Amino acid sequence: MGRIRHQFTPVELASLIIPLIADSFLSILIGMADTIMVARCGEAAVSGVSLVDTISNLLINVFAAFATGGAVVVSQYIGHGERENARNSAKNLIYISVIISVLMTLIIMPIRGRMIDFLFGSIESDVKMYTDEYFVPILLSYPFLAVYSGLTALSRSERRSFRTMMVSVLMNAMNIGGNAALIYGAGLGPRGAGIASLLSRVAGCCVMFCLMRSRTEELNIRGILHGPFSPYLIKRMLRIGIPSGLEGAAFHIGKITVQSLTASLGTSAIAINAVTGNFNSYSNIPGNGLNLAMITIIGQCRGNDNIKDVKHYTKLLLGLVFISTAAMNLPLFAAAPAVISFYGLESSTLAAAIPICRLCLVMCTLIWPLAFSLPNMLKAVGDVRYILAASFSSMWIFRVGFAYLFVRGFGMGIEGIWYAMYVDWTVRGILNTVRVASGRWQAKKVI
């Protein structure tokens, strides 16, 4: 028997996946740097940044959804050998990224204060002040972040993930340096953290834009101002992007709803929730990188009508998510007290955060891959409506509903909010596994 040949060689897989995992780490480092460096300003500052980041993650998810839609369409065109359609799709992804992000910034900027009041209700005055200081520069950064997200998604479709990793290095260096200068040197607190994030996103956007204009790029965007503007190609991207965006929006709106419940428990609970979420984002670093790789790998296999390799790489990549997440979380479990102490929490808050963080590490290892990696396989083949229905129902019934039940009904406090999240993850994992195993996704078409 000869050796079975697959669409990607082991070297090609490694050259795509390893930089994406490193890029995932660097992306998380920006949020971590803001939270840790702002922590020197007190728990109110940490809470203010956390509340804004909850809203911001919802909007960033919209940009990521359009980038995912573009990446799926482009990857399938590349897999099918339609290079011209792939290049034109790349340009149209940038068009919709700019339009959506600029509209969001213009709409939200004048109503940001009322939005905070509506979403989080009665919060302490110093927390509210910090949210506004941090929110303004973050809002201004959205158009740059949206274009950057689209360009990096295109670069991953070309399998050039090392480049996106190096741009992330630049952005992190600027962000951390800017934090040091503006938070500590200039004494700007959360406003300084927001300005540093803005500057780093501007830089990342500009660098990626210049790189993608090179004539040597398979998906070069030279002449982007001259079109073609194609409603047909945009429609194909939106068929993936809109359900993905709605799925993510439902997820983050649910998180905001739960965050308002957290805010009602006081500043200490907000700080615990912020630090726990930030700390446990480390555990998903390998999985997030592999999830991004899954879009490119599965998308190109599906574009080539290679169902056998779609199944093969789904099993391979999911297995790698489980293994790498476990390898990441074992040392984090042991180091949790030392790492969390860097966040500058009061002693009672620190003691409450450590067991919550450790339990989340266990759940990330056992449940998270089925809940959040398998959907990327389904998105890559175009089965986005199922993901939307499954995620929406699970989020609102289990994560939001059970959070209120555990906190209001059973008086479980901040722990109840995290227990409800694990119920949501479990249900998502079951629904995703059943769908993949059924094979119904094979009937879905994108191009």
C-alpha cells in the first residue's frame, strides 16, 4: 500500500499553524498588557477597562465575522483555482470592512455614555469615568482594526501566517511601550491605555496594507480605489459573514447581559471577572491559532471538493487543539497564584479569583475544543446557519438563563456566572459534534 497523500504536507501545515499560535498569543498579550498595566491605577480602573472591553469585543467580533466570510470565500476560490475571483474578493472584503467600521464609530461615539448606562446600569462614579476615558480612543481605532483584521485574514488564506505574526510583534511592542509612557510616564491611566491601543492598531493596519499591495502577492490589492466593487462577491462573503456576525453578536450580547449581572455584585466581582477572563485567555492560545488555521485548511479542501481531506484535517486539527490546550493549561494551573498576583488585586479579591481561574483551566481543556473549534470547520464549509441557531439558543438559554438562576435564585455570586458558562460550553460541544458526525454539512456550497 502506498502512502496516502493529502492536500497539505506536514511542513505546509506547520508553517501555517505555528505562526498563528504565536500570533494568537501576541493578540491576547495586548489585552493582558492593558489590564495588568492599568491595574496599578486601582480596581476601579480595571473594572472600567473591563466593561469597555466587553462592548468592544462585541464590535470586534463583527469585524472578525466579515474577515472570516472573506477568508472562507477566498480560500475556496484558491482551492478551486479561481485566482481572479480570489483577488477581487480580497478587495471587496476591504470595502465592506471600511464601511461597517466607520459607520459603527460614527454611530456609537456620541452615545457612548448612554450605552454604558443602559448596558451596565448603576456603576460607581469612578468606574464610569474610567470607562469613558478608555472608550474614546478605542472607538477611533475600530476602522484601522477592521481593515487590519481583513488583511490578516487574506494573508492567512495565502498561507503567509509568519508575516501576520511579525506584524503582531510590532503592534505589541508599540502597545506595551505606549502603555508605559502614557499610563505611568504621562499619568493618563485608562485613557493612556486606550491611546496606546489606537496607535498600535493604526501601525498594524498601515504595515499590512503596504505588504498586501506588493505585486508578488497572490491576493494583492493594488488599485483598490478603482474596484471592481462587486455586489455578487460581497453577497457571497456576507452569506458567511452575516450568520457568523450574528452568532458572535448573540454570544457577546449575552456576555454583556451577564456582565451587567456581574456589575450588580460590586466592583470586586467586576475585577474578579475581568482578571479571570484575562488570565484564562492564555489557555485558549493554541486553540485560537488552530481555529484560524482551520478556516484556511478546510476552506481550501472544500473548494477543491476534497471531502476526504476535510474529514481528515478536522480530526487532526481538533486532536491538536485538545493536546496543545492541555499542555498549555497544566503549567498555568500550577502558576495561577503567582500570575494572578500581578494584577494588583486586594488580598480578598485575589483569594476568590484563584479557584475560579483554576476551574476554568480544567473546563477549557475538557470542553472548549468541541464548543469553539468545531464551529470553524463548519464555517469553512459554509454550514453557518446551523452554527448560528445552535450558538444563539445555547447562549441565551444556558449561559444567560442559568447565570441569573445561579446568582439570583441560588445566591451563588460570581462563581455562578462561570458555572453557567460551562453548561453553555457543554451544550455547544454536543450540538457541534452531532452536526459534524451527521455529514449534513457536505451539502453546503459557498462558491
